[in-house]
Amino acid sequence: MPRACVIGWPISHSRSPLIHGYWLKELGIEGRYEKTAVAPHDLAAFLGKIGFDGLQGCNVTVPHKVAVLDMVDRVSEVARSVGAANTIWIEDGLLHATNTDMSGFMTHLKASAPGWSADAGPAVIVGAGGAARAIVYGLREAGVPEIRVVNRTMARAEQLAVDFGPTVRPCPMDQVTRTLADASVLVNTSSLGMTGNPPLDLDLGSLPDSAVVADIVYSPLETRLLAQARTKGCVLVDGLGMLLHQAVRGFELWFGKRPTVGPELRSLIIADLEAA
Ligand code: ATR
């Protein structure tokens, strides 16, 4: 029986089993997807099990997303550029790693904001961690002319400019309002706004009402940022869609069929978030 899992340390919070379990059932595939706690010192031994006993591969979460890059045979260009992988699979006897956060975000952005085009104007990204790197890479590849990265720690924003080139402009947090005036898209990639963290407190007054506002936080589903953007009439892109769309590629690689992200799956995850 084909099987896959999500590995992390700890692993208890992951919703991936719910997503892949739904698709396995929907597509009538006899397979399994589980959560597996893997401590850092057991990571290499775990990766050695892929390809045996039906194990086709895994999703990778904190703290292994960077470490796996040096433990597989092939790293995709996107994973190399982002500097982290979240999906591993075996192909022709070789272990491959890629990062599906970028395509997950871009697919969801295009689906939620079909009127947005990359050449419409600058993007403003709040945060400069792993998620920001994936999104900056995706927006740059799509052709966004200028990507302003606003972060509490300026050095991390500056590093993105070094890694992704002159399209990326680092900006200090206290100048964020100034960066919004001609933005076509604003994305929160920081953990601000997540349940248990302080909200992202931005003055959206200068942001054009026509802008797209995205948040990668999905708990709560409507963050303060998205609620503020809603009152302005902006197009909203929530964090749940990225979570669902980033899972598509892994499922296809492990189980051989490409699943779709539909309203029933969304409702299932929303119910789970609410129960938590
Ligand atoms: P991920 O890989 O999931 O993006 P991360 O690397 O921990 O996670 O990045 C989290 C982002 O949220 C960072 O940009 C972080 O800012 P710093 O680089 O200054 O740490 C941002 N962040 C988290 N808590 C914050 C806070 N209280 N205020 C401002 N930014 C915060």
C-alpha cells in the first residue's frame, strides 16, 4: 500500500493528514498518510526508509526544512532558491526534494484574485522568513516589478535582496505606510496575527482600494489584516488556500493522481480549525 507522512519535531499541530486523508478517500486510493515525529538526530535514518515498505515520500516541517537539502540526491531549483524543502519523494531510486509553498501561494493568489496581474505595481511583503522567501521567489518569477520586504529585523530583509536581486527592496517596519501607497499586492508572511500572537497592526489608509491583500496566517481564517482590507473593499486572499494548494503536488507525486482543492475540503479544515 502506498504511504506518505509529514515529519517534524514536534509534529502534533499538522493538518496535512486531514488534507491527504480526504483526497485518498475522494479519489478511492488505498493508501495512508500519517504524522511521524522525527527527532533531528534521526532524520537521515528516516530518509533512508523512503522507497521501502510502500513509503513514497514525505512532507517536511519545522525544524527539518533546511537540513533535508543536504540529505537528498536532487534538490529542485525552487527549493534551492528558497533555501528550504517541504516535499520529498523517490523517483528512479533517487531521493528528490522540492518546495511547494511558492506554487501553493501563486495558485491560490491567481484563483482568489483573477483580476490581479504581476505588472500592476509593486508588492509589499511583511516578514522575511522561509514563507517570505517562497513568496518573493514566486512574485519575482511572475514578473512583479518591485518587491518591498518589510521586516522587524532589517538584516533578514536585506539578505532577501542579496539572494533574489535588485527587484527586492528591503524596508524598515516603521516605514511600512509609505511603501503601501502604490502597492498592487500586500502579503503578510510573518506570524503576526496568528492565534496567540499579537496582530499585524498596519495603517492601510494609503493602500489603494484596488489592491490585493493576502495573509498566510489561517488561524484565525480572517486575521485583523484581512478584516481591515475587507472594509476597504480590497480583494482578499486567505492563508488556508495556500495550505491546501501546497499539498497538491506531494499527493500527486506519492499517490499518482492530481487532487483538486474544492469547497468540501476547505470546510473540513475550517471545522477542524474551529474545533481546535
Ligand atoms: P517562517 O519560516 O514560517 O516564515 P520565521 O522564519 O520564524 O518563520 O519568520 C517569521 C517572520 O515573522 C519573521 O519575518 C519575523 O520577523 P524577524 O525576522 O524580525 O524575526 C516575523 N515576526 C515574528 N514575530 C514578530 C513580531 N512580534 N513582530 C514583528 N515581526 C515578527
